[in-house]
Amino acid sequence: MAVRTLALTDKIYDYILDNSLREPDTLKRLRVVTAGLPNAQMQISPEQGQFMALLVQLLGARRTLEIGTFTGYSALAVALALPPEGRVVACDISEEWTDIARRYWEEAGVAGKIDLRLGPALDTLDAMLAEGEENSFDFVFIDADKTGYDAYYERSLRLIRRGGLIAIDNVLRSGRVAESDVTNEADAAIRDLNAKIHHDERVSISLVPIGDGLTLAMKR
């Protein structure tokens, strides 16, 4: 019996991948291509992508939202897990990075499931709210500019249905959120959001130590 989460050595991490990861070839090749890019650290880990795909299937999700898409790995993982009628609304500001995403979405045969909306995410979210889309999403993944997370979280709470799930990435910030002298603006924003969600009675929560930390918040 363990009283705390096991620390992951490289050997244990490799064991987890060897005995759990079922990564489709298109996803793997997209991950490898992304690893060679200047902003490769923005890519989620393959086991996190698989975990989110499982969450989407458990929810029976049909409509999902992604805030921050980069080269499209997370959107592809989710789209592959959705039923044929399922849809991902993917928000990003970079045409350069999402052009890579589009190629792999097409190759995987899920481009028709993904509605990419380029532009500031808050504008996209506010437009959806103005169009009456409150309570219409099953799953939201937030992985964008950290100082914007609080605003994204609040919009997501309005857009998601009761019983729907918000997944918030990078909530551990490589462990910096646990340091008493956090001064970096992005780290401080995440630390404040973590504290806010901890006491937010609108959701049931769990902070999962996968990747760089993933908070799961289910709307009550």
C-alpha cells in the first residue's frame, strides 16, 4: 500500500509507456515532428493525450473545446476518441503551428471533426457565449497563455454542461508553484488559479500529477 504518489524515475516512466501507451502512428509522428520545433516544450506528453482520450470516452462526449492547440496533438488525440458525429472546437492564434496540425488531422481522417478558430481565444469564447452556446460542451482542455487561464476557466464554466469536465494543463509549472518565492507572472497566475479552484464550490476537482500537472474540474 502506498500513502503517496510514486516518484517517477526514468526507468518507471519508460515502464509506464511500454505497458500502457497505445499511440496511433499518426499521433506518434506528429509528436516526433513537434519535438524538433523551437517551442517543443508546449507539446503535451503522449500518456497525457491518451488519458484525456479516455476521459472523453468515459464522459460519452460529443462536443469538446480546446483553448490552445499548437501543432494539434491534443486535438487529434481527442478527435480520434470521439464518435463519428463528435466535434472539437480548437482555439489558437498561430497559423504557422496549426498548419502543421491540419496536415496530421487530414492524414488521420478527422479533419472534419475539428473546427479550428484562429484568433484571440477570449474573443472566440465570448462570441460563442453571445450566440447562446452556454452549457453545450462536454469537455474543455485549457493549455494556452498562463496569465489568461483564469478568464478561460470562467468562460469554460459557462460553456460546459453540468457534469462536464474541464482539464487544465501545466498546473504544477515544473514544481515552481510550490515555491514560496514565486515571482514569475505566469507561475503566479497558475498558483492563484490553483488556490481559487481548490475552494470553488461550482466544481468537483482533482489535481493529477501527470505531465506538468493536470487539474480536472467537473461542473456541479
